Amino acid sequence: MVDVPTAKRALAALARGERAGDREVVRRASAATEDVAHAAAFVETVGLDRLREAVRDASDRRMRRRGARALAEFERFRRAAHGDGDGRPRDGSDRARGTDIRPDRQGRDT
């Protein structure tokens, strides 16, 4: 038996020019940004190109914004994984070398 609400949503999406599944792609991408492991799985199984297509083709402004936020988050994950743009990971240890961080020494130039 056909699920009537699902069929109506699919027909409405087709009428708006959306491909089947665009809304689901955006929903999954948005949910995946909550966890790095889920984000990696999304990139491997669906891909950012598919997400970009879903965002580009979205006629619903809220869906487009939600997808754009997810894309921005995936780009932030990518930058964090690669460092400051030169491909080298940054862990912050090079900036703090030789700094005394004991509570009684904070704020003093030693």
C-alpha cells in the first residue's frame, strides 16, 4: 500500500523542481554535523557534491539555508583536520612551549 503523505511530499517536491531525496540529503547532512564520525560517514556514503546539488536545487528557502549551514560545517571540519590551510595539523603545542601555566604564575612575565 502507498503511504499517502510520503507520496504527496514526493509529488510536491517534483512540482517545485526538486529531485527526489534532496530534502532527505539535507536532513541527513544537518544531522551528521552533530558528530564527526557521522559526518565522515555522510561524506563517504552520500558526498558533499550531492549535498551541494541538493542545496543548489532547493526551492524552499529554509531547506537551502539548512543545507548551506551543513556545508559550512563540513568545510569547518575539513579545515580543522588539515590545519591552517597549509595542510599541516595544528595542535597548539608550538605556541605554548616554555610558558609557565601554574595558577600562581599566570599573568606574570617570567
